[in-house]
Amino acid sequence: MIEAQPLIMRPWRAADLKALVCHANNRKIWLNVRDRFPHPYTAADARAWIEIRAADAGNPYNFAIEFEGDAIGGIGMEFFTDVHRLTAEIGYWLGEPFWGRGFATIALRAVTGYAFATFDLRRIQATVYEWNPASMRVLEKAGFQLEGRLRNYVVKEGRVGDVLMYAKLRAD
């Protein structure tokens, strides 16, 4: 568990099912995440996600973002392998009622700090679609630096677009 007032980042649990469906079943969120994040987001999808996360062993790396006792979003990492083994990619989403309150920045700062302290990482990176300036601001406020633009890198709902690559390096 990671505390960063007023939020807590903690493992997903079965009791999060209703809140997860409520907040994740939003086309505006889906337009800014990878297609493996389903839309519509059903109770079966939520159950499957919670079961997958329950199987995580060791130090957790995918968290529910909790506010006032309810899961309002998610944040997590994927660890790269081989020659990229000191790098992880981080991703996050928040339920729409919680946008514009600084919560994504709080969660991103907290989980990034946890990740550098817990795992053997030199770099955490994130990608954001060109049409999502709010997420770009979250990354910048959390200390991530823009490294580049990957042109025509993503197709979302038939729209081809650019992806911006941000990264934060471990301070030594």
C-alpha cells in the first residue's frame, strides 16, 4: 500500500468490482488507453482484472487508486525484459468525476517513487496520445520529461495519431 494523501494506492480487491465497472466503463477513458482496456467495461471484465491482479506475487506493481474508501482509477507498470530490463512503462486512468483535481499527478508521483525504491529500475516511461494534453500535463507535473514524438504510431477507433514518449530517470 502506498499512501499519498488524500489517496491510497493499494492492491485491487473483489470489493472494487462495482466501482471499477462504474468508473472504467467510460468511452472518454477508453479513447486514451490501449485497446486491451475493454469498452464497454463489464462486470465480467472487472472480475477478470481483479482475478489477474490477485495472482500477483511479491511486490505489487498494479494498484487501485482509492479516494475516501472507493477505487476511483488504476495505476500500474509493465516491466521490460532483455536489454530493456531496467525500464518499466507506467500507465494510469481515473474515473471522470475525479479529473482536474490533481489526483493523477499525486498517484503518479507516489507510484514512481515506490517503483524506484522497490524495483531495480533506472527508467520509467509513459506514452500519451497526441490528443490527450491533460495526461501530458500530469506527466510533466510528476517530473517526467518529454523525450520524443512517435509519428503515426497509434490507431484508435480508426484514427491514426502520434504518441509522445515521456520518461523519468532514477536519481542517483
